[in-house]
Amino acid sequence: MTSSRLLWACRYSQKHVLKTAINPSLGFRGLASKVPPKSLPPNVPKIVVNRQSLNIFAVLLATTMCGAVGGYSIAQSTGTPAPSIPAAQAPKYGTAKDFELAIKELQEALPRDGGVSTDPAELISHGQSSYHQYNGASPSVVVYPENTEDVVKIVKIANKYRMPVVPYGGASSLEGQLGGHSGGSICVDMSEMDEIIEIHESDADLVCQPGAGWMTINETLRSKGIPLFFPIDPGPSATIGGMISTGCSGTNAVRYGTAKGEWFLNVTVVLPSGEVIKTRRRSRKSSAGFDLTKLFIGAEGTLGIITEVTLRLAPVLPTTVATVQFPNVGAAAEAVRQAINVSGVGASIQCVELVDDKFMAALNKFGSSKRKYLEKDGLFFKFQGHSDAALKEVAKIVKAVCEKNGGTGFRLANGPVEADAMWSDRKNALNIGRSLLPGAESWSTDVCVPVSKLPELVYETKKDIAQAEIPSILVGHAGDGNFHALLLYKTEEELDVAKIVADRLVKRALELDGTCTGEHGVGVSKKKYLVEELGPGAVQLMKQIKRTIDPLGLFNPGKLYPD
């Protein structure tokens, strides 16, 4: 470790140890603090989630909604303490013998060739991912259901033998959501459930299975000549089930919102009891009771396995792409704020992406389009409009705003082919960034803050990374305050430094009234921050909802909920 990096790490450690010593109540703000573990009450009987238990859940959900409507800051409230959840034993799972019997029954329940696998290589590949460093244990068995009935069979066998169940989608999650349980588990790979079941062009919606990829859906609509698309656009390999489970978004969020908006009309879910529910009908809106669809958005497979989805579609509009560079991220962010607020222009900005100078340098060297860009902090814009003339007019106004804020080299794509190539340069940021340091591993993380706080967050993070002497790139969705850091390392020492940088990034975001995760979900790596972000009452309520729906604790254990 270099002397400057050592000094940086020591200062970090001293600062956080001192914080804890002065005020132990700071919880996760102190490095050594912990939240007391809570789990199931002892001797919990095997419970089927029936109408009564769902009524209990409804009361809990209403409590959450009332808090949201009241507009109170839960994490900072000082009123009556939230009722505590009794401390209890951890969930009791089956024995090794139980799991052997479970696998045998799974093979009988899914007798088709390839329906059940215990191949060692397949087990290993389903317990880890090259996208993150939170690899869990390999599952005991991988199953490939083809329909809802198959999933019901799997879940009932899991209940019978108390075997943990981990849903598996496109394997592109970044926070460790897909790892198996250390004592053994069933990995439910949804890749065979990838059918687009119905397309309702006149209603602008579509019904599909969870294994369908968002890119495949859009390619299918395009090939059929249907002028609609699904606008939520995370990583290219993401599937609809995984997108719902992590509550994802993407570059289109500034114009179309996130998975937690109104893009998923309903979901069919197999609950941990084996019961099947559908959260609502296909109508565009409904005020019939609670919005149960949203309960499963961001639940990371801990409350049920999604087997069918109805999603909304948006009209396809002509688009084009532009890039521009700035002297610093502050100037770029201010240009974004001004451009979005120009009357008649903000609605025409479909995407606006912030990139740092390190990314632009990597793009010049490794980008597939082979275009050359100024190696400075910059923005990628995607404009939408009803005609080429409208697109050019919006670009002209945005260019003027950028130049007013120090922007240079404004470049508008010369037609759709060049626009697609330029946008591909931004969408491939993860792979481009990894190319910076051949043979290195990568740590990818994201946070989100109010848009006005983004320049401060990015500036402080860039300074932190420079002092830590670790290769990295920063990219972000400047229109909604969300940005990503990709940290590269080769040694355990460098990994430790990357962890410190990532931890400081999250804490900085929370101090700016932001979130520890803008679109990657919680998984394993971010759950330690939930109490600080949401407050103990909200986290306890989440755990109580989990225990009501999954009393045996079988579904994706160890994820999302703080220990």
C-alpha cells in the first residue's frame, strides 16, 4: 500500500471509530455498531398464507401508506417508538437428508430432460456472478420451471422439506441477490419461462413470463411493426422478473420513471405457501384496495416467485443523441438543471447521462464505435420529438444552455445509425470501464440523491477515489440524481480500499438526504444501510411483512432485510 493510500485509509478508520465512541446511537454511521438480530419466534408452525394472514399484512401495508401520506421523515422521527418485534430463533431449515429427499421429489415433479440439474458446474455458475463480489454458496439443485404450475410444485416441495428457495433471472444483479444459502437451497432458474403471451396493441400493454428480457420484448414489438416499446432499460441481459424484483430503472428514468412507477399493471405470484395470487386486473387504473403489485417490486424474491406480468408500453417517438463536454461535473449538472426546466424542452429530454473524464478516456480507447471524444467530464443527451425539425430545435436550445455553462464540443448525431452507435457507447459503460485495467475485478455500486446535491456528491467522490489511488469510472443519470461508480482492483488490499470508497460513497449520499441504492436493489451489500436510511420502525415493519407472508423464512434468505 502506498504511503498516501495508507494515510487516507487511516484517516477514514480514525474518523469512524471516533464517531462511534462519541455517539454509539449513530448505528450504521459508526463502523463497529450493529443492529440486534431479529428473526422468527420459536416454534413457528407451518402456516399457509390464507385470507386471515393476508388481512394482517393489509393492516401492516396500511400503516406504511399512512406514514407516507403524512409526509414524515421516518428515519428522523422522534415520536413514539415503533413497536419492537420479539427477538427469536433463526429459521430452521431441513437436514441434509431432507434435502436429498427434496431433490428426488423435484426430479419426479419435473421429469422432462433438463428440468432438474445437480451438475456441479451448473451449481457453481448459479451461485455466483461476474457482476459483483457477493457470491453466495452454490445451490444444492437448479430447477427450470416452464409455467406457474411447475413453480407451485417446486414451492410445495420446498415447504415440505424446509429447503430455501432462490429465484434466478438474468444473473445481472449487482448487489448479491442471487447467491444460494450456505446450508443448501433450490435455485429456481426462470430462463425457460420467457414467453411473450399476449400483446394488446390497442391497450398499449403486454403479458409475458418473467424470464422475458426487456430488449427481446422491444425487438419483438419492432419486428411486428407495432409502434410501442417498454421504456425501462437497465443492463442488456436483465429480465422482467429480475427488474421487478430489484425495483430497477435505467437511462430513460428522467422521462419515463422507474419500475416502481406504473409500468407493471399486475403480477401473478406463487407465495411461499404455494398459493397463487394475481395482484389486480388489466385495466389501466384501479382503486380496488391496496396496490399489491408494488409489494413485490423491490422485494428481491423474498415474498414470492413472479410467474406472469402485465406491463404497460409507451409510443415510439423519433429520437436523436448528442454529447457535450464540461470543465467539471458541477457545470454539467447545472446545465442539466437549467435544460430540464426550460419550458417545452424538459419533456423532450428522454435521457441525460453524466460521465466523468476517466470514462471518456476509456471510451476513446475501448468503445465499439471508435469515435473520439474530448476526455473531459461530459453529458450524453437523448432527445425525443414528433419530427426531425422538433429534434433539431430542442438540440439547439440545449446546446445554448450547455455553452452558457461552459460546455464545449456539442455534437449532434448525423442520423439514426450514428445516434444508435453513440448511445451504445454510453450503455456499454460497464464493459468499457472494466477494460481500463486488464485482469482486474470490478466493484460496481450506485446511490441516488436529490438532483441539486449531485454535483457535490460526484465531486467529493472523485476526490476520494483520487486519494485512494484506485482506477475507476463514474457514470450517472444526471436527470434524477442517480450515479454509478465502477471501482477496479487486482489484490485483496485494493479490494479493501474499494470497499472503503464504496462505504464512504453511501454514507455521503445518506448525509445528502439520498438513498444507498438508486436502482441496483439491496441484496447482501446494501442491507446494512437500511436502518440508517429508513429508520428502525420502517425496517421492523418490512421484517414483519416478510414473516407474515413467509413464516418459514424460505424465500431468498439473507437478502434485503438487515440481520
